[in-house]
Amino acid sequence: MFEQNTKEQVEGKLLILNILKQNNGSLNEDSLIYELLNNYEINYFLLFQYLYELNEADFVNRNDNIVTLLSIGETTLELLSDKIPKKPSSSLKSFSHYSTPTATGYIEEKNGRYIVNLTLHQDDEIRFHLTLDYGDKNKANSILEKWLSEPGGLFLAIKKDVDNWMTP
């Protein structure tokens, strides 16, 4: 489909595997794609081809918009770690040094609403704070669980929306 050499293919696939590994082995597909397109020189169509091929070869699992690094992918990444492109992703780099995300839980208001507070800290300072208001206790709980297990997805999605909003 595209003219490309083997080295570029290997580097592109290793880059995907490496980003997954740096995000605890799992990442929302939209966040992964956003990360790669905004911080690396990678072709949009080749990116999807790489994801497809990695999934078919059982290096990753793509399920319900979540991409998960499988053991063979992790082993391959370790064996070929010297082939990973050296240019670090700026947002991945900046996101990876945040402490564990915190969520203070939800607060039930008198009117049956649930307030959820989500926070990321860096060097004992709040770098990202979001307060959400939901009318459903289950939704509030789901947001908390998702935030604690995968804060990068929401963080990058909001960053992307803000960047788009700022573009004239």
C-alpha cells in the first residue's frame, strides 16, 4: 500500500509498543493515536496499518477502543529496545513524571447530584484539576475508576480539545 522500508516499519511498531509500555501496558486507542500523530513523524494511515498488524500478530490486543500490550509484544520490545526511535514524545514525557492521579471520590449533593474531583500533581503542585457534576452515582463511580486506571486518556483528550478551541 505504501512504500516504506523495513526499518521504518520496525521503528513505527516499536514506538507503539513503547508508548503502551510507558502507560502501564494499556491505553485508550484515541489517546495513543493522538500521542503518535502530535509528537512523532508518523503517517496516519501507516499508524492504523501498524496497529492492525500488531493486533493480528498478538503483540497487542485492540478491544473496546483500548489497546493493550501483550506479553509477546513486551518481549519483542525488550529484545529490540535499541531500535526504538530516540526522539521522546514531549507530552508523554511531561505526563509520565506526574505522580499517581488522585481522586477525592465523589460528594453527594443534597439535590441528588454527584461532584467528582480529579487531580494530577507534579512536584507537590496541582498541575491539572477537573471538577465534574453528574446526576448519576454509577456514572460518578465509573469516572473515578477510569481516571485512576487511565488518567492519560482524559488528560490528552482535554488537551486536544483545548488546542483545537485555541486554533482560529
